[in-house]
Amino acid sequence: MELMSESLGVGPDVQSFCTAGGIPIAPVYGPEDWKDFDVARDLGRPGEFPYTRGIHESMYRGKLWTMRQFSGFATPEETNARYLYLLEQGQSGLSVAFDLPTLMGQDADDSASLGEVGKCGVSISSLEDMETLFRGIPLDTVTVSMTINSPAPVIWAMYLAVAEQQGVGWSSLSGTLQNDILKEYIAQKEFLYPPRPSMRLVTDVIEYAARYVPRFNPISISGYHIREAGSTAVQELAFTLRDGIEYVGWVLDRGLRVDDFAPRLSFFFNAHNDFFEEIAKYRAARKLWAYIMRDRFGARDERAMKLRFHAQTAGCSLTWQQPYNNVVRTTIQALAAVLGGAQSLHTNSLDEAYALPSEQAVTTALRTQQVLAYESGITSAPDPLGGSYYLEALTLEVEKAARRYIEQIDAMGGMIPAIEHGFPQREIADASYRYQCSIEKKERIIVGVNAFTGGGEEIELLQVDESAQSRQSEKLARLRARRDAGAVQSALDRLKRTADDGGNTMPFILDAVRAYATVGEICSAFRDVFGSYRERSVL
């Protein structure tokens, strides 16, 4: 009988003895592997600096993570119905997925939006759409996460305006705005303006939130998209934390005290396939951030040193071949995120390599979290893997490798010069190429893709109504006909003047939104002042 590695053409010295990110794994781990390990410095107790073992003493014994399924498709009416359904099924927070035109600051009736309206998320062009999206959803009791970046200040202003209409004070609002523009230049490429004016808008939001919306997280510093672009776990960690350092520096330059805004910074990480490497990544992230905030920025409030993060299972790991295998992948990834101490979690649906999730598939994804939470017993002890010889040694190795990247970027003058020189982009491209080569050579086995390919499955897919674009365009036409055009133009003119003279733009974005200026009109006003950005080729 053939050994599996021989029958698959897999070399036993490639995949077996290193993490997915290439960190060597010893044959066995024991006390001798802790020669560089100091319990007080590197581990501590849950809820105590440097928070390697978790930011809360009791972790999930005190409160479960938020189950926050990322969702949005077609029109605001259809997405609102999906949200109400998910809340009825026990989801504990909302996470809004926007379509590509919204992400790119375009209205549904823009010629550039043709064929994309409602396809990868919900179409939002105006405050009217946002009113519909949250109809029947009390914003003072439901936390809302919004994955939006270049137009983030505009979308957030619409959310704040809906809260006003509901009679909800901003001090009661809780949720997260992604608002992470640096990772767009690094990985996702949904940018509108050059880096420096874009960073100014991010800073405007953080400053405004610190003063007027104190319970809301004004940024979610994201490694998720960096990993989806093909990075290693170490690159995801290092580039994300270095982005965080950049944001803190900009807000400090604005004149805010670190302890006045840093407690509301949040992070967003990928949960990929290499189970122990992912757990080590989350633990190293908390430790690194705690030392960065205390020693680099002088934070004194322990909340400013605690890295809080949302995790999402790896979309790039989902396969269209044998889609039910994705349920298993997602379960393992979700387990890693929970054992790594996530504060909220999204589990991908089995059909996402084909389409947006169907109702049945998203329910299974939510049930995956609920089974982990209520049946597995993993919530009984904070950091149950803490003290594992292997895991602690791996956490140290991930930390050391991430520090080297951070030091490299520091030497370049920060993340913006690094991006302008293409450094993180090249590193990710090289890692992605190596990963794909390892799959094609069968050095890395993907079940159902390059091995065990027999059998197939049929699944029912969500069909996004092709009339979404025409319906959204018709609503926009009616809105433009009945709104006060003079008030809209006046608000846009004031916004452009403020963008030009350097003031905080948020009050003027809010004025424009309340006058029912559209996402496209407001983003165009910024483009008139800031210009557009074209990325340099990275070789």
C-alpha cells in the first residue's frame, strides 16, 4: 500500500515541517525551546499586560464573542430583510457589505456602475438608501460594522443621520467603521484620492468620533485584505500593525492625546488554514501592540494598549470544487479565531466561491459559530492553549519576524513611503506566487482541488435580481427631482472649501448628507480638491 505523500507526489520535507508562512517546525517541543521565553514579559495572565493570553481576565466565560455575519446584496430593501432574518436567527451584530460602486464612491446611476450594482454587496447612493437599510433596526441596541474605506466618512455620516432620525443619541451608538485606507494601497486597491489627503479624511473621522461618538470604533485596521491578496501570516500581522502605527502618528499630529482615541482603535484579521500559526498570530498581535502603544506612544490607559479584533474566515481558502469542504475549512478557521481571542467573528458560507451567500448557506455559517460557542466547551477557560511549548515558541517566532518587517518600514520613513516605493506590494506578490507554486507542485495539498478530486456536489445559489440597477437608478432620479438642489450645491461648496483649507470635513459631510447629496456627488467634491490617484507599477 502506497504512503499518501508518495501517491500524491508530496515531498515529506516541504509542507510537513514548516508553517504555511514558512516558519520551521521542530520535530518536538519542550522546555528547552523556551530558552528565549520569559513568562512575565511574554505571557502573563489573561487580562494583564502584555495581553498575549487575551484582553479580558475571564474572556468568553464573561461574554461570548459577537457573531457578526458580513451581509449585503442588491437593494437596501432586500438587504434589510436579510438583516432582520439574521437577527431573528440569533446573530448579535450587523456587518454591512457594500457593492463595488459604493466602495468606489459612485452612484448607482453612474455609467461606470453598469453591471455591478448590488452584485458584491448592497447598493447605497444616498441617505434615503441608508434609511431603508436600517428600517426596523434600533441603532441604540444593535452594533453595526461597515466595511467601507475611501467613502467611509460619507457612509458613516449617513449612519449618524439615520440615528438622528431614530432619536438615538450618538453617545449610544456602538459599532465599527473600517476606514482603513492604507491597506487599500497595499492590497485591495479601492482607493480614490492620493495617500496623504486620504489619511487626512481618516484622521477627520477618528477625531470626530473621539469628540462626539465615543463608543464607536472609527477605524478597523485590516490585515484581512492583505492576507486575501496572498500575504503570509507574518506579513499580514506586520503590515497591519505598521498601518496602525501610521494612523496613531497622524492623529497625534492633529493634537489629540493617545489615551483619548486609542481605546477605540480596532483591528480586523484573517483566519486562515494553518491552525496553530493563526492562533500564534493573534497572540503575537496583542503582545506587539501592547508594547508599541506603551513604549512607542506613551499610552497609560490600559484600554489604549489592548488590541481588540474582529476575525473573518479566509475567503481565499474557499473552493468552488467540492463546496461542502468549505464548511470544514470554515469551522477549523473559526476555532482558531476563538482560541486566539477574537472579540467578534464572521464565518464564511460554503457557497461564496460561487456567489453571495444563500439564506440556507449563511444560516449554516452562523450555526457553526453557535455550535462552537454552546457545544464545544472551548469557552470554559481563557487561552486554553497558553503554555503549550509549541504554541509559545511559535508565537515568539511570529513576533520576531513581524518586528523585522516593522523595523524595515520604519527605516523607509513610514508606511506611506513604503507604499509609494512598492515594498509591501512586492512582498505580498512574491508570497502569493510562492503559495500558488506550492499548490501546483502538490507541495501543498488542497482537498478537492489538487488531490482527492473525485465526486461533485450541486448547491443552490443566491441569484441577485438584475433589476437592482434600474430600481436604484429610478429611486435616485425621484430623489434628485424632489430634494432642494440649491441646498445640496451650497453644502457641497462649503465641503470643498473646508477640504481645501484644512478643517475637519465631518460636519460639512453631515450637512451634505442631510441635504440628500449622494455618495457620488460628495466623493466628486473631494476629487475636485484632492485629485485622483494612479498607482505606480510594482516590478
